[in-house]
Amino acid sequence: MFLPLFAQTGVKYSPFIQEQIDIIHKMNEDNATQERILELSKKQAQMYANTLEYVMSNKNSFINETEHYEKEIYTLKKIIKINKRSGNEYAVLKDEVLLKSYQLIQAQNTMIKNIFIALDSRSIEEFEKKMGDLFVSNQLENQKINNVDYEPILLLKDNSKTLQEAKNNIRDFYALMEVNADVLKYLTMYEKKMYRLNKYAKYNLVDVVLKVNNSDFAKKVNSFLSGSELSIVKIALIFLVFLLIYFIRKVAYKSIEKYLLKVKSLQKYTKDILRVMHRPIEIIFILINIQMTVYIYNDFSGVGDFNKFFNMFYGFLFAFILYRILNTVAGIKIHEIDQHNKKIKNEIINVGIKILNFLIMILGLLLILHFAGANLTAVLSGLGIGGFAVALAAKDSLANFFGTLSILISDTFSQGDWIVVDGQEGTVVEIGLRVTTLRTFDNALIAIPNATLANKDVKNWNKRLLGRRIKMNIGVKYSSKPADLKNAVTQIRGMLENHPDIATSNTEFEHDIGRNVKLVSLDDASGIKKTLLVYLDEFAGSNIGILVYCFSKTVNWNEWLIVKEDVMYKIMEILEKNSLEFAFPSMSLYHENDATLKVSDPLYQH
């Protein structure tokens, strides 16, 4: 079957070829029984299997073997010319058939050499295609060689010794044609085995593998596993690869940790980075294990789209790991800034992270497309051509993006601020790339496009550091005495000036905006109010009004309500001490000629 076994050893054909010819002759005998043919077939199959293993152990030396039968072919061509001139037809016939037999074997040798070379193909599918092409070339070559029907010669009754030799050569030639067909058959049967053994040969494992497979234990196990395309060697390799990948996983974790600890800027993030990377890396190693198992099971060959799926998944996981690392580091950094540095707005970092996340998403998508087999050059050039159309289609999104930049630069409000805009009131949840979301006080969520928000009037209740207004107009009865009113106003003013939670002109507060000659008022710029006013304000229709106008030190709503409540209780006490009563709307009717009061409604009193 294989190249070195075609080599001659002092006889017409090599031992292997001669034995195959003998088997073909015995199968073609008239008295050959079915049992005999089956016995010969088993012997033939075993010979091919043994020869395959022997050749695969010495593949390179066989490929480099020089061609055989060159000398015999050259000699036969000379002799044929001489016999043709002499008119020796049977001698010419005998030598022509032998010449064709040698040419047939040579064509077979060339085919087998090329098949061995094709074993180094990237995939078994590619190897099968090349082998199929070599089969076709071999058959076309054989058709050129077998261009004469020699059956009538075999029927001749002449007892000439030369004719008998010619007949023997014809029978051998036809037997060689059958041998060639058998070679193609067994090559097809053993294509996966050859491809697999060739992979083992690259790692110098072929002898070990053959020794294991030929052991009695392996033969029993392999016979049991034959229907599943598994073998004891495949199972052992899968187990060894599993152990190797497990070891590599441990080493990879240690290496990553060691590298992160070496980089000073990443040392404080090492623990968190390793935590977020743990699960994706575990998935990567699981996928590698699965892929290697399939690779070994499929005779060291990838499975087309299955490989694409794995590569696409690796691209996705790479982008996902990058995304998690970036957001973990950013989260820690934002926390540090929030704790120690109020000059950098969280929103700027937040928007920056979103932009980086978008770029990571694009990178991940390009990786997935690349591994899926897409032409990235065509994709990127298509983006350039379609950029104008995309810009037109996304003009609102671009307007919102620039609105985001305008909001961040102007510093009108920040996340967590209580704002009122265009009739909508609530707490800013997030300033996004496209919209800003508000949580209203009745717990609804409102999304306002940033392009719209950047061009609207915004009232920000959080842009104040000291002073939340308390304004009241207290009405007392007209029957109140002036002295009592004067005492009450003075006492209310004194109470507020001495109240620990009310801002006054004596309240000290440090500005944190630095000096800026362009600012008219540092207090107004910072949001600091200390105004305190308590005056008799007006004579209303049904009461005398006392204006109370002041600011609590706190700007927190809950704390402000507590302060306001305390102030109201104290005002009530002051009014009570000064014999003053709260007035409420009333109506009195007087008759023009009678001083007697007429109450028009029992709900209203004099």
C-alpha cells in the first residue's frame, strides 16, 4: 500500500505488492469459497492497518524516498523497441504490460506521497478535499495507462512460453488495478486515523499512541467505544488536557495578581479587579476545556462554525472583562473623589465612563465580527461612507450629547439636586449621555432630553449652602394694644436672633469657591442667606400683620421643618405672654343710625 513497501527487493514487485496481488488472485479463483474470501479480506485489512501504523511512524522518511522502478521502466522501453523491430509480438506484449504495471505503481506512489504531504492541512475538511482531488488525478492517470483490453489475449490457446509470461503479466496488471482500488478504499476508511496519527507525530507521540492502542486492554476498551468515535488514547488526552488547563488557570490567576501588584497605580484596585475578573476567566477556561475536548474528539480538527462560535464568545468575554475592570476602578475612584475631593463632579466621571463603555462595546462588536468571518476593512469603510447618513439620522442624539456637555460645563445642577424645570420638579437621578432623569416627589420618573434641558430655565433648590427661608405673616386682632404689639415684635426678633438654628448676620460661614473679582456677592454665589426681618407689616382687612422673615441654618427639608415648627411654637408663646390673639377673617355690619352691632353670620364674630 505505502511507498517503501512498493520498493523492490530483487524480484518483480515489492513483498507488500506481491502479497496483495497473490490475495487478489486467490479471491478470484473459481473454487474460492465465501469463507475463504472472508478470511483473505480480514488478512488484507490487517495488512493495510499494520502498514498504515508503520508508515505513520516514519512519515517524513517515506515522503523523501526516491522514486522506484525508474531503471526498470527505462530498460523495458528499450527492450520493447528492439522486440518491435524484430517482430516479437508476444515479447512486446509481455514487456508492455509489465511497463504499465510499473507505471500504475508509480502513479499510486505519487498519489500516496501527496496524501502524506496533505496531512499537514489546517483541518480535516481541507485534507479530505485535497485527498479527493488526488484520487481523481490518480483515476485519470490510470485510465491513460489502462487503455487496452487484454481479455482476448487471456483466451489464446498458444503454448508459447513468452505468451504465458505475457498472460501472467496481464493477470498481475489487472490484480494491480484491484489493488489500486483497495488502496483508495482503505485510504478513505483511514483518513481520520491518518490525520489523527499525523497530529500525534508532530508531538513525537505516535509510537506511544500506537503502543497503547495495540495493548490488549486498549483493544478491549476501544472495541467497546468504537461506536462513539472515542478511544482510550482520546480519553487519556482529554483528561491530561483538563489537568493542564486547570494548572494553567491557577498560574494565570497568580500571574495576573502579581502583575497588578507590580503596577503602583493599580495596587489598591487589585482585590476588586480580581473579584470581577474571576467569573469571566472561569468561563473562558471552561470554554477552552470544551473546545479542546471537541478538538481531540474530532481527531485534532476544528468543527467549522463551532470554532467560530467559540472565537466569537472569546471576543465577547474579552470586551466584558475590560468593561468590568474599567467600571470597578471607576466606581472606587468616584467613591474616593466623593469622600476627599469635591472639586471633581461625579457626573463628569460618569459620562466619561459611559463614553469608554461605548468604545469598549464597539471594540467587542468588531472582535465578534472579525471572529465571525466578517471583512472589517469593508465594515469600517462602509462606516465612512455611511457616516453622513448616520449623522443625519442621529442628529437628535448628537444634539442631546452636546446638551450633556453644556450641562456638565455650566454646572447648573448635579446628580441628587432638587430642581424645577419646565413645570417638572424632582431630584436629579442621573445626567446621562442622552437624557437626564428626575425622580418626582410622588415617586414618578421623568426623562428630559438634554438638548431640551440645556435650553430651559432651571430652578435648583440645592444650590444653597446656608439658609432656607422661613416666611410667615402673623395676623393679630385689631383689639390688640400697641404696647403689646411692640413688645411682641421685639421679643420675636430677639428670639430669632438668639435661636441656635436661625441664620443671622453674626453667623459665621466659610466660602469654598475662592476669590473671584468678577463675583458681585460671594454670599449670593455660594447660596448663603442670613436675612432676619421681624416688623409690624400691615393693617389688613381683618387683622394687623406681623411679618416674620428669616432663614434656617440648615437647607435640609426635614431639619428645616423641625426648626420652623420650633419657631412657630415660640411665637405662639410670645403672643400669649403679650395678651395677643390670632385673628381670622370676620365680617361686621353696622346700621347707619344705630350703633348696635348686627352680626350677619354666627360664624363671624366682632
